[in-house]
Amino acid sequence: ECKAPRPLLSVVPDAPPLVGIMDAAPAMGMKAAGSDATIAERDQYEKNVRMFHEFLNSNRSKWEKTLDTELANHRYRIPVELKDLRQAEEGLERKILQQPVKYLLAWEEALMTFLKDVNEKACKQLKQPLKLDIQGSFGRNHVTPRGMNCTQLHQLMKVEGIVTKSGLTAPKLLQSMHVRKNQEDGHVEQRDHRDATSFVQSSAAGAMPSHDSEGNELALEIGLSVYKDYQKFLIQEAPENSPPGQIPRSIDVICEGDLADKTKPGDRVQVTGVYKPFPVTNGDFTTGIWPARLIATSVSLLKDMTEAPFVSDDVKNIKNIAAREDAFELLSRSFAPSICGHEKVKAGLLLQMIGGTEKNLPNGTHLRGDINVLLVGDPSCGKSQMLRFVMNIAPLAISTTGRGSSGVGLTAAMIKEPGSREFTLEAGAMVLADRGFICIDEFDKMGLNDRVAIHEAMEQQCVTIAKAGMHVTLNARCSVVAAANPIYGNFDPSLDLAKNIGMPDSLLSRFDLVFVVRDLTTEEIDRKIATQVLRQAQMRLSGVGGRRGVEHMHSNILERRQEVDLRKTQEATEVYVKGVPGADGQEAKQVLTVDFLRKYLRYCRRLTPKLSEEAQTAVADKYCDMRMRFQSGFDDLMNPNAENKKPRLAVTTRTLEALIRLSTAHAKLKLRKDEVLPEDVNEAYKLMLIAREEEAPESAATEAPGAPGDDAGAPAADASQGTKRTRDVAFEGQTGEAGGISATRFKSLQTLVGRTFASLDEPQLSRGELLETINAGLLTGEPAFSEGEFSTGLDRLEEENKIMTVAETGAVIFVG
């Protein structure tokens, strides 16, 4: 118990009588004033208890039902709406926000009394006391960590942010029990250890009695003492809400009881609590700078972000764009329009912004829907600018660099608190970018060990930590877009693609698209780039609406939502950019505005189409074709004994999943709600081939871009034509004589026979139908099988027990 301070006269016994009388009078007055203040506080406390008890009894049936529901679900935080308090007493909602400590403890005591009246059995079965959860519109008290300052001290605040650091949950002493040492007479003394986190100012908190009133020595009985869970974590303003160029603000949160261990790093939370200072009492002097923390009374997860809504005209314009035949080309051209060329790279990044469909199977398997893209190319090709455009257009994006990031900085780290033995878990960039994008520039400058650390996060989309006695799995469901230079800085024409990139297959297979961005030195390309740069330098941009990214942000949530509400009354977003001059005085091609492109992508992400049966067959065929194309290649087929075979990027099962994700993203781009069509698969297939510097199928040659500056430019086209002539020459002499078949042609026939029976799903086929189907499936430039080759090949397959022929009908049965 708190005792009144001793009179000053007793402190200075040797002082003159006059001084003692003069000092004693104020001390006695202070004591009387202190007792009066204590009585007044007690009267106010009891008044608040009676007032809230009357408030509960005014709507007894509602509160009885609320208490039964919360206790049945093992929830001990009873929600109370501010609007209900306003109806009970005008201005009461502002009083609770301004002076929460004055009301919360009294109201919680009244709540326990009310529960005892209505359900005494439930009251006896309580494992912990009931608490109040104040809900409703907090107005100016609803802020981000940037909006927390000294004017909000001792007020009830609602703070939104993202958890960046989380400490371990530990038991905290709430009430200690003491017994007489060396005596077993049953005497027990208790001490209350509630401190500022319990909204009680107790100077005796933490003090352990050594002797009782009779002078007997006391010992702490640990088993009988009462404890509660205690945890501290740090919330930081969300990356999309922090102004660029400024350090993100953060605030410490203290959770006790049932609120402990409800969050983990990377979670977006909304914390309601009392903002209190914690003075440092050590020493006779102080700097006056004390840490302030938020004592949580409620913790809830946030899943939605404030974004501009759609209006009817926006939806109409989006559907009109999707209905155009050149919708994919138009949207790709509108992606980073300030960068010249690289149309297919922009198309890949556009599909990445839309993403595939995430799948969580009943057996617990998680199939990611996020698309990862790697840009490898010469310096000064616009790779970093494309990453910046992704950051500008994405709702949530975090940027980092390879040299400035470590493996634990990208995933998660265990940090030991200075001055203590406690460990805290701190989230890395990929965890903070959950459900967003992470842009990694200078990816090739990252250390090998650090690069390996992100393997799990890129494929399983989670980060597993097993350190310092803590085993935690954090979500890292983000799309990775990385930019890197070749192994020697520039592409070496004498080396193949795999050696130029210089990264292991275990990492490259996790990227759905690996684009090669080359600095082609031709007069046409150089003149086009120079024209576009000069045209942009001549444009006069107005300052209105020219804010970059998220420069204008509010620390007050109410102001931000009011700004969003104002947008609802505005007109539809402008669709096309106006006043863009064309090259050499020609009419410029249409380009979408950034704001409209943002809305279009957000509209597409909501769709979840599934693969149709035709699309599934097309995906299987394209995957088999890529396996044969990249694992063997034409040069290998023609010359199996060649020493310098052309190494290619590996095609694995992840490539098959990437093809499905890209096909789904293209279907979502075309606003297909139900099914993914074969044409979506073809577009994704062409994009993957061009990204790997392979020749696209001849059926799509007219659609493949030939614009200067693209990765598949004119020099590549010339090289491909030369390759075709080489293939034709190489195939000559390989077709076999009338009565035989070469080893290479037999291997090709065996592959095509197996693929034909698998795709048609038929147990047997006639010889003529089988030959026609096989010749139709030959690669470009490969001569058709003659009747003699076909007969000889079937005889050899029958000898190897791969097929059976029916003598009466001539049908072919596939054995396997």
C-alpha cells in the first residue's frame, strides 16, 4: 500500500524551530491536499463504475448475449462501440479518447460486476479478467506511426502499420506470493506488481518484501504467484504510405495477456491502445527525453489497402480496351513508354504485374501465382528504369540492391537486444513486401550465400527461421523482379547465353522469364533512341498532378480516406495520353495513362480463370516441345558427336508451371473470367521462347516483333534465317535411303510416335493416320518421313517392343 510522505520536519531534525515550523506547515497542507485528492479520485472512480453499470443495464439483453457469445469463443475482450457511448451520454466518446485510464479500469470493474449478476457460473470459470475493446471511429486519433507525437500522450490511439520486429513472449509477474522461511504455519502474504502497463501508478511495483510485520523472514513462492504473458513488437508505417526520401517512422507496442503472440513480422495490423511515456528514474538527473510506447488494448490484422475506386466509365473503358485485338500490344507499349524498344521485356513485366492464380490444394500444397522476372543485359539499356516503373505502378513495392542487401536482410533475422539476453525476430524486405513486389537491382553483385538465402522465399513463398530457440515461418508471397549485368559486364558474343548469365540453374529455374536486354549497335536503333530522348527533353510538363509515386501522404488515416472519398465524385480516369508527338512528325501511337493502366491491372487481378481442356493439351504439347528444343536442339540432332554443343537454359517442371502462370495472366489481361484458351498458351509460349533467345514458331512469325531495340531485333532475324538454311542443308543426306532410316531420324520418329498417342489418347491408329499426324508435328525445316523410312522405323520400334502392328488391318498399337 502507498503511504503518505513523511513531514519535512522529521527529515531536518536539527533545524531551528522557526524553520521547522515554516517547513512543517506546507508539508501538513500537502498531506491534507493529497488525502483530499485521493478521496476525490476514489469518488470519481466509483461514479464511473456506477455510470457504466447503468449503461450495461439499460440494454441488458443485448449485453447478456454479447458476453455469452464472446466467452463461448474464448474471447475476453468485450467490444464497445463509441457511438453507443455517445447515445448514452453526449461527449462521452471524446472523454474516453482523451482520458482512457480514468474510465477503462472503472468500466472493467463494472463489467465484471455485471457478469457476476447475469451469469455467476461463467464468472467463476473465468481464467482471466474481462477487458474492454473500444471500437468505432477514432477521428484524429486514428493515425500511422508518423502521426504519433507528444500531443497524443495519455490518449487512446488507433495506429496502423506493418510489424517489422517481434520479441519473444515471456511470463510477467502480476502478483507474488510470499511464505515464512523455515516455517510451515500456512502464513501467506501477497504483493501486487501492476505497473504502468496496467494503467496503475504503483510505486511499490517490483518491490519484494523480505520480512513480514512481525519480523519473520519471507521467501517467494513461485508456484503460487500469478503471471501473465508479455510481448513487445515494433510497428512501422507501411512502405506505400511512407514519403520517399524519409526514414519510415516506427513505434513500440506492448502486448499483455491474450494479445501476446497474435502477430508476426510482416503482418499489417491495426493496434488500439494508450500512448504512455515511460520515465527513466535512475539517477538524480534526467535529460527529459523518455521513451513512449503504446499499451495495446486491441490488435487486429489488416488485409485491405486504401485505393481509388472504380467508376462506371472506368469499367466501360477497361472492357473496351480488352476487346481490342491489339490490347496486349497497347498495354505493353504503355508500360514504361519513356524507354525505347524492348517490347517483349515490357510485355513480360506487364504479365508479371497481373500475375497468375494462387492455388492452395487440400493436401496442403501451395502453388504460387506470383511471376518472377530477371532482366540480364548490357549497361545503359533501361533495366533500372523498368524496375522504377514497376515500383511506381505497383500498389506495394519495395526496392533494394544486390550489394546493399544481405540474405537475412532480404528474408528475416534474429537480433539480440542490446543489454539483455532476449532475441527479437526482424522481418526482411521480402517479408515486408508480402502480397506485393520486390525490385532487386544489381542482382549479380549479390554474394553467393546471400543469393541462396532467397531460394525458399522465391518458390515456397515463405521464410523459415530456426534460430535461438525460435522456429517461425513467415509469409513472403511477393513477385521478384531483378536486374543484372552479364558475368563480364557486357555480353560476350563468343560465349553462349548460359555462360554469359553466369548464374546456377537452381536460381534461374525460379525465374519464370529470363530476358536478355542487349545494346545493339545499328544506325537505325541508335537514331530511334536519340529521337525519343530528344523528344522527351522537348516536352513541357505541368506541375499539376506531377507528383512522383507516394510523395503526398497523410499520417492521419481519416485525412487519407477523406481524400479517397473525394475521388469518388470525380470523373473517370483519362484513358489515353494526349499531346505526345510522333517520330519525325508522324502520328504517335496510342499510349495509356499511368493512372488508367494502374486501374486496368487492378481490375484484371480480381479474375481467376481456369485452364480449359484445349488449353491443358496445348500446355502439355508446348512443354514437350520446349524440353526437346532446349535439351537436344537441332544442332545436336544433326551432329550427335559434336564437341561444342549449344548450351541452353534448363527446362524443368518449374518451366511448365511458369507457362501456366503466364497463360493465366494473359487470359486475365483479356478479361476472361472462366477459362484460359489455347491462344493464351501460344502467347505465353512465344514470350518464353523469345526471352530465351530462341526462334518463335513460324505460325507466329508475323506477330513476333521486329522493331529495333527489341531483344529479337533484325540481327537476330538474320541469324535465324541463316540457321534455317543450315538446317535444310544439314537435313540433306539424313533422310535415309528407300529401305533404311538414320539414327537421328529414328530417334525423332520414336519421340513423335509417343507424343502422338499421348495427345490423341487413342490405343491404336491406322498407319496412314499415324504418318500424317507425325509429319504434321515435325519442326520447321525438318523434311517429312517417307513411306520407306516410316515402315523401317515402325519395324525397329516393334522389335524394341514399343509398338505392335495388326497384320489384318495394318493398325498400330502403342505399347509404351
